Amino acid sequence: GENVEQHPSTLSVQEGDSAVIKCTYSDSASNYFPWYKQELGKGPQLIIDIRSNVGEKKDQRIAVTLNKTAKHFSLHITETQPEDSAVYFCAASYQGGSEKLVFGKGTKLTVNP
Amino acid sequence: DSGVTQTPKHLITATGQRVTLRCSPRSGDLSVYWYQQSLDQGLQFLIQYYNGEERAKGNILERFSAQQFPDLHSELNLSSLELGDSALYFCASSVVGGRAQETQYFGPGTRLLVL
């Protein structure tokens, strides 16, 4: 079955710096890669996603890149702010009769003012 | 606010007991997913329903079951509870399954504590 590895597990940056979180997946049939942000006491919230026919997608300070050959994708947050502090999860899914998501273990991002 | 609601927010119960978690999907969403989040296992997919029918199963124990009703709300039933079942249980919903993967919107979760 699909397996998603996520690194690092914790990340601490200074406000204004960039943060990068990386994920690798095992199933080459995976074609959908969302990123979720989870704040304390809340459910995961989608922040950006990318499909396998696209190599990069950007939304303001957040960008995601996908390398299908290497089976890895990354989240980039620029000009980090304290409110970016949260746990970030990557996930992978393929449309093969089910839309279930397989999640990475999460990255706890701390942005220090 | 994702539009997905879950009740109750917190649940404390004893080993051996049975509980029911409830989820109402976003208006118009036909698919409901259940996930379990624990510290050591992360977010694990349990089961998916689409328009009242089971669509996919993940790492769901035999002691657990779910259903989706005609009004599209879903319930997750956990029985013969063990200490290790203590976790956050999330429901998510999406419009479908169709050809393209749809965004899943997560509810706020139910925190279950088994004593």
C-alpha cells in the first residue's frame, strides 16, 4: 500500500525566514498531493494541493513542488509569520476506486518572533 | 470553519464500553471519511462512505463500524473500547468520488478518552 514519509518532524525558524517540508511517497500511481495545516485543538485544514499533471503551484506565500520521477513533493513557506506555527501534514492519494488519503507523520513548525 | 460538524467534541468512557460519534458533512458533499489521529500513528484512514454505501476500508478494527444515513450524516460506532482507542477521531467530507480527486474538508474532531 501507499506510504508517505515526511521530514523533518520538527522545524524552528525565525520570523521572516523560509520553511521547507519534504515528503516522499511510494505508490507511483498517486496523483493527488494535498497539504494540511493543523492548529492546536482543531481539525486539519487544506492549505494547498497539487495534482500529478502539474510540477509547481503557488498561492501567495505558500508553494508546493512535485517531482514525479523521484516521487517526492515539498511545501515551501516564505516570509514566515508566527501564525504559521502549526503542525503540517502532507498526504497522497490516487484515484483508484477510493479517494482515501495517506498522511505523513506531520511536521511541527515553530516560527519565532 | 470547514462546514463539517462533529459531535460530541469530547467523550470520556471506560474500557469495554461502546460509543457513537456523529458527523454531518458539508452541504452537498456525498462522501464521508473517518480518520483516527493518535500520537504514535498519526492520521490513519478508517473508512469511507459515498452516498450511503461503503466505498473503501482502511485500518479499521472489527470492533469499529460506521454507516451513512439517507440524509448523508454518518456515525462511527466504537465498541469493546480499549485504552489504546483513545485518540482524536476526525470526519472529512468531499463532493464525490469522481474522476478527479476532490478536496477533503475536515471537521473539528471528537476527542475520545478511554479510562
